[in-house]
Amino acid sequence: SASLCVVGLAMRRHPTVAWLALIVALSTITVDLASFGRDHRADLGPETWRWIALTIVLSAICATSAAVAYAVDPARRAARPLRAAGALTVVVVFGVGAWALATPDPEIALTEPARPLGDLVLVTRAFLITTLAFVVVGLLRDLRPAVERTTRRMASIRGRPRRPADALGYAAAWIRTFGEELTPGRAQQRRAAIAERARIARDLHAVVVPDLRRALREAENVGSVDRLAASLRDALRRVEAMVETRDAIGLEIGGLVAALESLAERVEDRSDVRVTIDVAESDGQPPASPPPLVAAAALRIAALALENVVRHAPSAQVRIVISSGPDRVALSIEDDGPGISPGIERAALEDGRRGLADMATEAALCGASLRSGLGKHGSGMVVAFDWPAS
């Protein structure tokens, strides 16, 4: 029962643990039934013994099949010879079990007392050997990526030991690193760290890089010192805002609409772009707060879209329409600038500009959809964020 509970709890996040727990559960049933039959064979009638023998054979086949399925799991792309060997093993155990059931049952009093199971001993031995062999194969296949990561980490940290005296310390460090790689949640932590670095990169691109580019242009063109200083001050203020998580605090306290209003004020303070915000009520109800992850994504997309307007249409009028609720967010940012030409996204990526690509990434991470293109009247640019994805 405990093993089956582990299967249910681990099958999504830790498939290896779930497989091993399932194999343990089936093997325990097989061993317990065999032990019961061995100890009480003399007390059981022929009909009862036939049912117990059938159950032992079936549980042995199930345990062996689980071990084979674990070793040749399609997620690991098992080689064809291994799959063939697994199928042959299941067939062999099935054949041994069928032969043991078909063999006439000897009278216990006339046989060796040391073998009360009779021919079922062959079934239990075949089950134990094959199950153990395929569990070892599956574990080796599961451990191989961790071994490779450990070897790469050790090579980058300290390299191969050059003297025999260093071999012991290297081995101890390798085992310690290997244990870290096997720690539950290690892969999830690595993915979270990568996602966080990507998010920081997108935020820097959206709120800091534009000011630094303006400052660079002012310096290259020997422009106004005051404008250069203003661009640098804007960049510094935005970095400080990121460090202090000002936008996150604003979202938590005031909600998405208040955060959009604050964003619009900052854009108007540093450019000639003018922003109006229309809040659409859903079913006659005032806007409610969406999940924090969705609200943060919508705010970042709005910041990226407004930055594109400041860069490509510096005197445009922008209209933001927002409708939000606990289970729905619709956000559109539309300007009356020159619009977008075909192929602009590919050209922007080639030039190192990732505004539209980062917007799409933000939307995808929270399960939303993103549409961008010409405005309703064939001019200007519109960016539409919809959650859930439409």
C-alpha cells in the first residue's frame, strides 16, 4: 500500500521513483504469496492451491513486465535490442509460469519437504533474476545523464587529478557532486534559475537598454549634455526600480490597472507619447485581479509595447484597453504611428532587437496568446494580449 501511494505521488514529477515503487509493490506481492505457499502448502486443499499458484504466476509476470517497461521506457529511447530482450524475457517468464501450472502437482507427503512450492520455484527464481537485471539496467540509464553532468562539472571546476595522491580527493568531490545532481528538485531548480535569468534579460531589454541606447546616441552625436544626463538618470532609475521590485509591489498593492497607469505616467514623463487607458467592465462588474503571474506578464508586455512606440513613433497617441478578471484578461495597446511592415520581426531579431519576441515569450509562459499587426484602420500598430490563450 505504501509503495502504491508513492506511485501516485511521484508519477508526474519523479517517474523513476514511481517505476521503482511499482516494481517494489508487485515484487512484494509475489514474494509474500510465495512465502505463504511455502509455509502453508501442506494445509491447503488442491483447489485452493491451484488458485494461489495461479496468483503467484500472474504477480511474477506483472513484476517482470514492470521492470522491463521501466528499463525500456520510451521516454529514454531504448535501443531496439534492449526492447527485444525485454519482450523475450516476459515471454520466457510467462512460459515458465504456464509450464509450472500445467505440470501435475506432486503429493507433498511423497516429495522433498524442502521444496513445497514444487515447480513454482522456477517461476520465483526467473522473476527475481529478470526483475533485478532490468531494474539495474533502468537505473544505469537513469543515472547516465547525472554522471555526464557530474563529469562536466568536475572538469570545469578542478579537472582531472594529475597525481595519484589527488585521486582520493577527486573521487570524494565527484561523489559529492553526483549526490547534488541526484537531489530531488535539482532539475526543477536549474530550470527555475534559467527562467529567472531569461526574465531578467527581458526586463533589462524592456526598461534599461532603451535609455542606454538613447544616451549612447547622444554621446556619439555630441548632443545635449542635459539630454545625455537625463537618459542616464532614467536608466539608473529603472535599474533601481528593478532592484526594489517596484512594479511587483505596485501590482500587489494596486492591481494591474493601477500598475498600467503608473507605467503610462512614466512613459509620458520621458517622451512625447501620450497614453490613454480605457478600463472595460466585464458583465457590468468592476475589474478584478487576475493571477499574479498573468498580471506581471501583461504589465511587461505593455512596457515592451510602449517602448516600441517611444522608439519608432515618438509622437504617437496610444490607447490601452484593459479588461481583467480572476479567469480572464484582455489587454490591447494600439497607437496611431506608421505601423509595422511585413518581415519586421525577423529583421528586428537579426538586428538584436527582441521586443516582439520577448512579448510572445511572456505570453506563452503564462498560457496566454499574443497578436500583433496593423491597427484597425490599416495604420498604426496593435498588440493584443489574451489570457487564457484564445
